[in-house]
Amino acid sequence: HGKEIKRNILFLTRSRERRQANIVFVAMKEEQRIGRRVRQMATTKERQLESAATDLWVDMYYDMNYKRVNIARLVRRYELRTQQAALEGWQEELAYLRGAYGRAQVVQSRNMSA
């Protein structure tokens, strides 16, 4: 009978130790799972911050490129207007010179005939 009691005590002791080990193991697994989730959340947050910073630079690049293209378009338009104004001025000057040349020819022909 003493042997059986001793065996039961050993069994209960092992059972209690096993139960405690199981509780500890479950707690460790839970901590590991929580830690993994925390790490995943941290890496996700880091990725979001990196992509936000990248998006900021990309937006700045597109904005600056848009402004550069518009400025180039404005400069080209201004140059064309300047060239057009210069061409009109030259055309007016040419018309004046043609008229002056025609008048000079009339004067010369009068002087020759007189």
C-alpha cells in the first residue's frame, strides 16, 4: 500500500509539474505570438513611413517637373511673341523703305526729265 501511495504522490507531482510546464509553455507561446504581432506592426509602420516619405519625394518630383514644363512653355510662348513682334517691326520697316525707295525713284525720274 505504501508503494502505491508513493506512486500516486509521484504521479501527482509529475502531473503538477507537467501542468505548470504546460502553463509556462502556453504563456511563452502567447508572448511569442504577441511579440511577433508587435514586430509585424512595427515593420508595417516602418514600411508605411518609408512609402510616405517616398511618395512625398515622388510628389515633389512630379510637381517640380510640372512647373519646369510650364515655365519652359511660357518661355517658348514669350520667345515666339518677341519674334513675332520683331518680325512685324521689320515688315513695317521694309514697307517704309519700299515706299521711300519708290518716292526716291519718282524724284530721280523727275530730276532726270527736267
